[in-house]
Amino acid sequence: MRAFSRLPLSVKVLEVTGVIMLVSSYLVLHQMLPLPTSFSGPLTATILVFTGFALMLPAAALMIWRMAKFLAPELFTMPRQQNKNRPGDHHDADH
């Protein structure tokens, strides 16, 4: 749960909004949430489900990215420039 607390505020807001949309889709589908007749029904519930999942994806992607960086930091760091001896350097053995 510590990884969730370190997320940026905007990502947390998207996550909470996605969860609210998923819960509201359940309530719309079982007709527990009173909506106008043009907005109630399975189409509205389906739209709410897909929108809720879409809003939750940034948080999941960010947590997966951080976990991958933690497990394999060598894959995400830039390789250092190695000091290669050029011919004629005073460190060169043939100098």
C-alpha cells in the first residue's frame, strides 16, 4: 500500500474517480441508482465500466513502471561513457 501513497495527486484523483465510476455502473445496472430513463440501462453501465477502467490505468501503469525499475534498475539506467584510451595518450601502453 506504500506504493499507492507515493503516487502523484492527479493519479490518485483519477484512480478514485475510476472506482466511483465502477461502483456507479454496478448501481446503474441493478437499478439502485435513480437516473433519467435515457441514461439508465446496460449501455450506460457499459460506458461507466470502460471509462472507470480507463481512468484507473495510469495508476496501474505507474506502479508497474516503478516496480520494474525497482526489480531491474540496470535496464532503466543510461550506460556510462567509459574512458577509452586513444592512441597516443600518455596512459597508453604503446606510448
